[in-house]
Amino acid sequence: MKYKILILAFAAFASSCSDKNMTKNDDNSYTINTLELGKDIRGYGGRLPISKTIKGDEIQSVKILQNQETPAYLERVENQMLPKFNGININQINSIDAVSGATYTSKALTKNVQVAVDYYNSKR
């Protein structure tokens, strides 16, 4: 009986630390994937899912996952906008300006980052 309780307790703990959208990392940061969470968010060329790592209230990294975005627009956003998310507080997402000439892609990135933050906040 004690063995069954221990297994159930471990299963409950493990499921609270990780799910299909968010994974807890060894350094107590969390990586959130918007492949499903942001499935309705579109850039210029289609969906723009991201993987974002947060520790505490700080965004550590944002990576754009496989997508169908127009390469020229995506490159501009990756070079000019993406690095600005690194190291900022999760409450400062809207302080990042869109890239001129890549507005749809920029807005899709910002929306995906916000969806990831909202999910993170709902689970911690």
C-alpha cells in the first residue's frame, strides 16, 4: 500500500513539473513551446511557433521553431527583434518594438511570447 501511494505521489509531482507545453529544466527554469498554445497565431507566411525559456520573471531565450514564414521577413525579425527579448522581465514584452517591414511576423512573435508567459504564469 505504501508503495502505491509513493508511486502516485511521484506521478503527481512529475506531471506538475512538465507537460506537453512546458518543461522544467535542471536549473529551475522552464521552457514553454507554443506549437499548440499559439496554433492560431499567424505571421505573414503562416504559424510562427516559438520555444521560450523563463527563469523566475526573466526571459532567458526565445527561439523560433520550424515555420513557413517568408525567409527574408523571418531573418529581419531574428536579427533585429529576437535578441531584445533575452534578459527582459516577463512583464516588459510589449516594450519590444516591431521590425519595420516585417510587421506581421513581429506581431506573431510578440503574441507567441505573450501566450507562453500567460501559460507559465497560470502553471506556477
